[in-house]
Amino acid sequence: MAEVRGPLVLGWLDFLKERFGEAAVARALEEGGVKRPSGAKEPWTAAALEQELATINASLDAAYAENGIGA
């Protein structure tokens, strides 16, 4: 199973969300068996996608604030 991580992937996800809609992206992630970065076992939904992206972005912001890298 694939894992979703990293800023480049986030850019692609943003593009896909704008092009196809969050629900379609979440459905594709679920159908593709993509693990949620947080390790949560619940299925992908539009709300779960937004939460995962918000968590990743917060982590990158924190890394940048602490080390000057990561964002």
C-alpha cells in the first residue's frame, strides 16, 4: 500500500482536490488502499482528507518555526 507524505505530494493533492473535488480524491485514496499519514484506520472521506492535510501542514510549519526548514 502506498503512503502519502511530503510537500510535493501535498501540491498534487491540492491540484487534484481543485480539479476533481475532495470527495472524489478521498474516494480514490480509499479505493487505492492508501494509508492515512496519521495512521488512523478510519476510511478516507473529504473531512479526513482535510484533517490529514491540515495536520501535515501544521507539522511542516512547526518544523520551519523551530529549525528554519520544513515548509
